[in-house]
Amino acid sequence: MDQHHQSLAVQPRVEDIVVRPKLRVLLAAPRGFCAGVRRAIDGVEAALERYGAPVYVRRPIVHNLAVVRALEAKGAIFVEELEEVPDGSVVIMSAHGIPRHVAAEADGRALTWFDAVCPLVAKVHREVARHHGEGRHVILIGHRGHPEIAGTLGQLPAGAATVVSSAAEVAALDFAADRPIAYAVQTTYSVDEAAGIIAAVTARFGDVAAPPRSDICYATTNRQAALRAIAAEVDAVIVAGAHFSSNACRLAEVARAAGCPSVQFVAGPAELDFTMLRESRSLGVSAAASTPEASVSDILAALAVHFDLEIDEAAQISEQTVFKPLRIA
């Protein structure tokens, strides 16, 4: 009898059973790390292996706090400026690119330094230098204060380039319509916004030199296209990425512009607002080019506590781009 009562006691009551609502999850693909991000992170790890800790890194190597913290745990020390770096140290410059005066400072201090600039950002640096050499004023389409913009401006003399972020700013430029102009674009900029600003530049000026091919990098273009393809089909979207990441911010904007009624932009599961998913039956998930796949996995694990997930990969483009490793000698 006692055994009978004991077995009954451990049986859950019907009213205690929680049925998790079903939620279909479409994982945008591609998402997460691009070739430039992988190259930069691998470069820091290679420097730590070659020289030992500490290795100093000027500015966040990529715009993701989880990545920064993981490298710190291995012995990297992140600084804002080279003045914080002791003489004789090993330094890695971030993937966003540096002004020329920073390179000169590193050489002048006799630091052992390596430039982890993304090859696609370096391409933009070469382009703006060439345009300046041809006597053109450079209109740089991007976000003022972003480290990539600072690095690109730093390839040119003061006043040789002007940063714009809207068609209205192009219209307000105090330049003659026949002035020779060239434009360049921040590699992580919104594809759609850039197109509108470029149209304003070409309408405003008669002599405009364009990049040989789009400055917006393949990873930014592909991730925006992949998310745009699913955003209008789902009830909600979650973008995984750091709030100081330009390409992550642009992904959230793309989802909103596509008409998705609920968009969350989170660094990790702790920032999820489950009340925003209460009426959702379908969800799109993407991640910025600087976001590790582990962040997506953590978000999905948190969702699985509240929902019965059905996960599908919504592949759009297969990425094959690989850059040569950063040479650490």
C-alpha cells in the first residue's frame, strides 16, 4: 500500500504539465563569422602562441564582447591607444583598419606590430588614396566616428574627404556640380541605404568615380540578403550581435524595413524579451559577421526552455571566401 501511494505521489498532475507552444525557427544562412573576422581572431591567437602573453590589441579586434573576453582569457590586453602599450610590446591592430599616423607611431615606438585589417577594408584604403592622387574629392558614405571610417579618413590629408550618411547631406555639400568627385562606402553599411546615397551623389555631380566593385563586403551583403528573404515571412526576428557592431545594427534595420512586426537585437540570451514572442509562431534568427555561432546556440537553448522548437536552415548563399592568414613572424 505504501508503495502504491509512493508511485502515485511522483506522478505529475495534468494541471501541472506545461505544454510549450510550438515555434518554427528559420536560421538565416549565411550568418555569423566572416573571413575577415576569422583572420583577425586567428591572428591574435597566433601572436599569443608565437610571443606568449601579453599581446596588446588596439581597439576591439572585432565588434563583439564575447570574442574580446575570450581573447582576454588567453592573454590579450585591449587598449584604446598605443600610448597605453609598454615599449617593446607586441601589438595587433584591429580588423577595422588604422589611420596612417597610428602605423607611424607604432614604427616610431619600435613596437612589434601586426595589422589585422580586413583585406576588403584595405581595398577601400587603396581606392581612396588613388582617387585623391587623381585630384578627386572623396565622399565617404558611412557612420561618423566608426573606427573603419576613422581608418579610411586617416589614409588622406585633412579635408580631402567628406563623410555623409544621407541623401540630404549630399544635397547640402558646398561643392560645385562639376567638381571631380569619387565615392567610397563603409564595408558594413546598409546595402539599401548606400544605394540611395550613391544615387544622390551621381545626380548631384557630373564627374563621379565609383569603386570598381561594391565596397560593401560580401559578408554584409549576404547576411542582409539572407535576413531580408525571411523577415517578411516570420512573426518575429532575433538578431544576435553586439550593440556597438555596425553590421549587427544594419541587420536589425533590414528586418524592420522588411516589415517584420517584432525585432529583437540582443548580444545573448540574457537580453531576450520573451513577452515579445508570446503571439509568435515563427521566428527568424540571424547573427552579425562578428558574432560567434556559440551566441546563436545559446539563444536557441534559451528559446527551447519556453518553446517546442522546429528549426530549419534557410540557406541563401554558400560562402567560400577565405583570406590568407595574418603573417605573425
